[in-house]
Amino acid sequence: MSPSVTSASAIIRIVVAGGNYAGLNAMQHLYSSLLAVDPKAATNQRPNVEITLIDRRDGFIHCIGLTRGLTEPEFGADLWVPYSTVPWLQHPSIRIVSGTVTEMTPDKVHLSNGDSYGFDYLLVALGLSRFAPIGLRSSTKAEYVEEIAESYAKIHAAQSVAIVGGGAVGLELAADIKSDFPEKQVTLIHSRSLPVPGPFKDEFRNIVVDIMQDIGVDLVLGERVIAQTPESGDMSYDRTLKSSPEPELVGTMSTNAELTLASGRVIRADLAIRCLGTLDKRRVLQLPLASDVFGADGIAVKDTMQIDSEHYSNIYACGDICSRALVKLAGVGMYGAYIAARNISRSVLGLEKLEEGIRYPSQLMLLLGKDHFALQLGDEIWEKERTREHVHKDMGLLKCVEVMSLHKEPEHVSLD
């Protein structure tokens, strides 16, 4: 039986492993349900809980804007919001731990520095790992500002840039570079005949191709890079996939690059950047009675956001690390975090029935430079003017800040 205010008087320990869109949104809703003052209550007695957020970074980073942050570092600097500036995170029942999670067992979360944190409820929100420069090695805002300045300097100095990978990140990065530096030769190389992998229509992909060509990006489609000189960043990409525990620490920018394609064609660029896929963190989840809970798309979860195992009903997962959606999106992660946080709170408060989340259709909005965008929602491709209503100059930063109450106190929410 998981502890609740009706079953135990001892402190109830809730650990959220991972921050950003999913983890931080979960923290907000845990706060609203368990710690925020209820103005209608005769007394303000709250549950005896300790909520711990474990994150490698000391703040929220609006990853949606990162490709533009690399080409416009002043804009990029605003994408990082330190936890120390979020008012409600300073609550005495909230603890923020800076560290890298290396292992999660049925009752503890272990960090790389040797520390461990026991829990009564665990929410796994570790996301997926990307390689630098989109995956950030920085732990503090000062380090982050320096990191994007270094990347910007390399982009600014290059007259020709080759992007390898035609997924969302590669497309948006190529478009941002070409839009901010129209004089540069920007080439995007993708192994398939059309960009945008995933459950999307070729009609949508062809719209993206037309936009990229209108921007002036040179598309090389149906060609795979089989060799690169010098090797990308700190080590070869293939070797990195198999060996790196922290992909964010491995740079994939390479200057004076020579890319050999499967056809024998050679592309030379002052700067090459690989934007190829992500790595999951299945290695850190060590649950003896649920060894198969981590599938191809992430941790299998129920509609309640509990992991799909009868043995660990007190462990939840949300965000990119779970299998909730084939296309990993910030909004999907935030919604899953909302459901998970409310259900953890319901359990703590002794409320029996858990809530079930809704499954939404796959979608993708591509922000291709400042003036171009494309959106497919489910099977529907939206027209440009309809899509424009949902495009923001700050790439949604202010909206995320408002939704997660990063500059204000969240209101109390009753779950009765």
C-alpha cells in the first residue's frame, strides 16, 4: 500500500527525476494540490510531504527555441529560466537537487556523485538525450550562455554549413541558419527521399521541401553520409551511439568537414553539424519485477501515467522517456505530467480513484525560420493562415512560462 495522509503520519517522500517541460510541470501541479494555500479552508494544514526535484540543470530551458538560440544568442539567453527565480520552488517542503541520475531502483534514485534519495512516490521525467549543440552540456545559465556563444561563433565564421539529418531539429536548424545568414551556403543531407520521419503524410513532407527550397537551403535527399573527415566533434557518431553515457557532452559540430555520401559524392563544408536522433535512458531504470517495461518507444505507461506493472504502482513516468506518444512533444509531456502529478496527489490525500489521461493524435509543427511554418495534426494538414494563429515570435517561450507559473504563484487546486 502506498503511503497517504490517512495511512501514515510520517513524511511522504515524492521524487521527480528530471525537470523541464514534464518534470517542472509535474512539480507545479504537485505544489498546487499539496502545498498551495487554500483560501477557502478554515485551516491551512497541508499533507506532510517532501517533494524533491532532481535535475542536471539549475533551470528550465525552452528547447523548442534552441535552434534559433544558436543563431541569435541574445534570444537564446532568454530561453533559460533559473529555478532560483521561480517563487513557489522556494517552498520549504520542496528540495532541488543538482545531479545526474545513474540508476533508479524500486525504492531509491541514485546519482553519479554517490548520493541516493529514497521515495514513496517516483515520477520519472528524464526525457531523451541529444548530442550537442542541441543537447546541452551546461548545468547553469552562465555555462549555457557561454555554450551557445561558442556555437554561434562557429556558425557565424562559416561560409558553408552542412546539416546531416532531416528530422525536425535538422530542418529547423538549417532554416534558422539560412534565414539569419542568407549569404551562407546551407546544405541539408537526409538519407531518405523526403524529410520528416514519423507518421506523417508525403504531402506534408513535400510542403516542407518547398519551404526549405524557398528559404534557399540546398537539399540532398536519399543520400547517406558514410564517412566524415574530420570525425564529428569529440568522437565519431557511430562510436558515440554505443559508448557515451552523456550524449550532451559530445559535440557534433566539425569544422572544415568533408562528407562522403553512399553514392560517392563528396560535400565539403566549413562547418558540419549532425542532427541524428536521440538516445533513451533505459539503462537507469532497474526494476527487477518489470524488466520488460521499457519498450522501443520508451517506458510503457497506463492511462494513469503509472508504469505498466502491477508491482510498482507508486512509480510514474511522463514526457519523452515514456511511450505515451510516438512523436515526442513538449505539450504531450506536460499533459502527462499533469495527470501523473494529480494522481500522485490523490494517492497522498487518500483519494481512491485515479484519473486517466486522453490520448491525442500525433502532430508536428515545424518553425522554419521566422516566416515559414508547417503543421500536421493527426491526418489533417493545416493551411498556412490557420497555422499562423499558433506561431509566436518567441517560439512559445512566454506561453510556457505562463502555463508553468514560472513567474507567479500557482493557485490551490482541490482534488475532492
